[in-house]
Amino acid sequence: MSFRQKDCRISLYSLRDEFSSSLHPIYHPPAESVTANYPLIMGIVNITPDSFYDGNQYNSVNQAIDRANEMVEAGVDIIDIGGESTRPGATAVGQNEEIDRVIPIIEQFSKINVHVSIDTSKAEVMKAAVRSGAHMINDVRALQDLEALNMAAELQVPVCLMHMQGEPRCMQSKPKYHNVVEDVLEFMRQRIKACETAGIKRELLCIDPGFGFGKTLAHNLELLNNLEKFSSLDLPVLAGLSRKSMLGAITSRPVDQRLASSLAVALIAMQKGARIIRVHDVAETSDVRQIFMALEKIAGHDN
């Protein structure tokens, strides 16, 4: 079983001069790369039995490799690997079990010219994943666990900080906010400060408002409608809306029939400044990105 190779040219945010391309390959592209208006596509590979859409689909290394090959050929920039479901009502997974699930996959994925992200909140999983070839950490708890915060500071790889109210088992039980946009922005300010205080360079951070994580449909729509406000934090914004229940609530379609609505919100997120779009359907989202980029070029935003 072999990977298909891909020329992985990546751009993110403002191509800041202070980035070292050797240390931060996700954020700092080669000079010939596309411009900063180029949103990255993050493909989802869940090595779990209970994720809401693709749970129990990749029960072997070979199945996961086949899926990765498909994503690379379709235009993925980052593959996000998770070994613990964080869907509403999900039960926790032990550290050792999570490591056993993800490390064999990461070791194989690291052989391909694509960036690999580890979706975890556990310090030891972060360390094992990065040592096995992962380039990025995606933490739904925004490094609120002190061990995870210190580990991320030690590893010095890009980190995505996501907002979640509560825990997966109970986060959808009557979530409340004073003002969801301002509350999530303030949470992000606090977590960014905590990361910088711990020694994590600001340029390694990106932020995710956490659609569906402790939010009602109204909260999710308010966040999407105001997504551009998160760019005020001067960090790349990740948007993860693919096939989520909020889309089902609007369209009355089950999860396997939410492709069209997922593509709609992906385009909206791009237009509102998201720089990473986390999705299940890479090929279709890549087409959406091409349309977005064509419009950006006509508008003169790619210079």
C-alpha cells in the first residue's frame, strides 16, 4: 500500500516574514506558493467507532491510508487524525487506547507530502503524535489542561485552539451565553494570552470558534454570521461545520445527506475570512475553493 505524492504548497494568513519555513511549514510557504487568500482544506480522518459521521469506517491502517490517498488526490492540505470522538454525548477514551489508535496511522501518513494534525486534548498523545510525524495539534479544549499547555509549549508546533462550552458528554445541555460572539472572542483572548505566557509563540496559534460544541442552532448561526470578527485577533481562523447537526436542523436531512449544506457553509466561511476549512468531503470542497479563489482574483484580493 503506497501513498500518492502531492506537491503540497501551503499559504496561511499574512505570510509573516518572521516565520521560519523549516520550523513552521504549515504557516510559511515557499516563495512560489499561492497567496494568503488561499484557504487550506483540512480533511477529517477519525479512527473511532463512534464519531458522528465517519465513525468505524477506518478499522485498519490500510483503510485509513486509502482514505488519505483519496484526500491527497482531491487537494487536501492538512489531514486531521482523531482517536477520540468529541460528538455530543461521546464517552471519554483512555490515553493509551487513543495512542494505540492514532500512532500507526500517523506513522504511515508522515511518509506522504501532506501536513498531519493530531486532534487531541491529551499531553502524552500530543507528544507521541508529534514524535511520530504530526505537524500540528488541534485541541477542542484549547490547551486548558495544564499538562497539555506545557506539552504544546515544549513541542513548539502549530496549535489550533477551539472553544467548547462544557464537555462532550453534556455540552449540548442548555448552553447559554451573554453574547455568543463576544463571549467566544473573550475566551480566545484569554487562551491566546495563556499560551503566550506558557511560551508558545503567537505565530504558531490559530483559532476555531467551535461550531456545535456547546452551542444552540441560534448560537452557531450567530457565530457564522459574524465569523469575520474573529480575524480581529490577527490569527488564522479555522471553521469546522462539515455535516454537523446544525445543518440537519436547518435542512431536515440526515448526516449522510448534508453534502450540499456543508459546501454552502464552507463557502460562507471562506468569504468571511476562514483560513482553514475542516471537512469530510475534500474533493467537493476543493471545487468550492476554486470558485472562491476565482472570485478573489477578479476582485483583486489575491495580491
